[in-house]
Amino acid sequence: MGGSMLARTFGLAGIALVAVGLSGCEMSDPPATRNTLNDGASATGDATSSGSGECGCLKPGLWFRFDKLTLDTVDLVKHNVQLALNPLWKKDIETYELNFYAHVKAVSASEVTIEIVNGARVAGTTDVCLLPYTKIKVVNPRAGCTLDKSALTAMNVYAGTPANPKNCAPKNEVKHSIPLRGAVLEALINADCTRMEQGIVSAGHLPKAALEITCTCLATGNQTSETCGVPESGYVDGKGCDGCNSKFQNLNTLLNNFGALDYKCKEAGQPAACLTASFSGGIVAGPPPVCPGF
């Protein structure tokens, strides 16, 4: 759903949103951490068959990395945060601060199951390692190359390195990520299964209660997540950023500063900000290694 469906990843002035993102992962830079199409090759070796336009090449074992993620609406309307968020997301994807990997787990004529997992950038490099605790499952009805509206799922948005997350949320269900809940994903697979295109998160929401305990580091310009420092368990600010540090600001407050949220969606009966987004991804040779300690 390189080097993997919100400072620099979620907002104006660089608000970092990603479980979603993302030091200590010393490793080489395998092809899987790069966002290239590798000439149609796949982890299974099946991606070059076209399936007569029906995507018969779509097989378990394929891996994709998102190379595009854009916010389309917040609370069902255009929102000021998009003006800065989308260019910043683009840059963070290109610099491997924000990584979403999609792993095809099961395929039938009528259904596809995909796992989406966040990656973290390895400190001081553009290598990537995986954060398995951010993993979620997406089940889409399938009609050939079309992945129709998925069953409701969740996504986690992590950005930065393992030690230097751009989002600090020690009390969230998925630590240091921004939670998208009630998500519905759709996409098209191209004929040779090297691209996941026209992807949309056609429904989803950010629970207000989670936003109020999620904070973001305003890393701007060419600053990397290392400038955000390490979350400090004993830090107290009384503004929703306890357990972070002085470089983090509350995400709910920041979002409202760009335009008041109406919280038109609900999560378990409680207020949530609606969200829709678009994405696409290219095939990679396989996953990067798991981050040490995870």
C-alpha cells in the first residue's frame, strides 16, 4: 500500500507525516533499496510475462516501492497543507526519508493480498532497512490488472531513520508513526507487472485522539532527520509531545494552523480528519534488510 497510505513529510514548513517516517542499520545498498524497474525482473522471475493484458505476471513475491504519494483532500476538501506537503513528500521519497514497500503475498483470479511496510533510511546514507512493526495487510478484489476497492485497512506513516524519526508518537499503537485508519486502497497494475499505477486511497481518516499525541519535527530545506535528534522518554512539554524533544511540535495543532479541521470522519465513534491520497510505485528486486533491533 528503497532507499518502505503523513518537518518534511506531512505539512507546510516540512511537517513530517509515515507508519510512515524513518541509525544503526549498517549495510550495503542492495538493488531493492533503489526505486528502479530492474527491466521487469522480479523476486519470482515472473514479471516479464504480460498475461495477455490480464496481468498473469502478477505473482506472490513481487515487491514495489512507492515513488509517488500525494495528499488529495483533508476532511473532503482541498486543504492548505497540501501546498507544501506534496512537494515535500516528493523530495522525501527521492531522498529515502519516506519509504513504503508493497509485497504481493497471494494472488488468485478474483483477489490479491498485499502487505505494506515502511522502511527507514539508514543514518548517514540513502540505504534503507525495513520496520516490520509497521506492516499492514491489504486485500483487494481483482479484475485482471485492476485492484478494486480494498477491504478496510490501516496504514502507518513513518519517516526518517530508526533512531531519528521525523514523527514522534511513543504512545501511538504503532510507535513513531502517523496512523491512517479506515483506509480503502485501489490501483492498476501495468501489463508487465513492473508498475503499480493510478493508486488511490479513496477513503481513510486520521483519528483526532492520535493526532493529539503525535508530534513532528520541522526539518526543512536540505536538513535530514538526524537534525531532529532522538526522542527523550523523560521529556515533558504538556502540549502532546511528552517523550519527544524540543524540536517536535504537536501535529494536530500544526494541521489546524494551516486551516481548521472539521473532523468529518469518525474512528470508533470519535472525531477523525478524513483523508484521501494518490500513490504509484515501481517494482524492485526484493526487500531491503530488516533494521537491526526490529
